[in-house]
Amino acid sequence: IAALKASSDYCDTAYDSLTDAMATQPVKMFGRDWTRLGVLYFNVIHNNETYGTMVPYMRIKNIVPPTSEPRGAAKK
């Protein structure tokens, strides 16, 4: 849990520090040139795909995935 929180905090800092001027700056990732915005977008897509992979395993273990829990007034 601590490592997950630390990685989320790290990513939050990266997203918060991005400016319009920095968004198109080139950086290397996986040996290719990307823009800073492209790297952060890749991170979002990767997180979504990973979560999508985890959901069936949660369901197999009878765990309700957080995105399937009731929200707001409907929550009991």
C-alpha cells in the first residue's frame, strides 16, 4: 500500500507541474522520443488497462471493484 501511495504521489506531482509550455517538450521513453504530455497520457492509458485486468480477479475473489460500488445517496 505504501508503494502504491508513493507512486500515486509521484505521478500527481508530475501532472501538477506540467504547463502548456512544457507539454510539447521532447523526452525519451522506451528509446523513443515522446512529448511530456504523451508520456503522461500513456500513464493514464496504462493505469486503465491494468485496472481492467485486475477487475476479473477481484470478482473471482468476491471483491466488488471500487468502480462498481454504489455512489452517493444510493450507497448503503
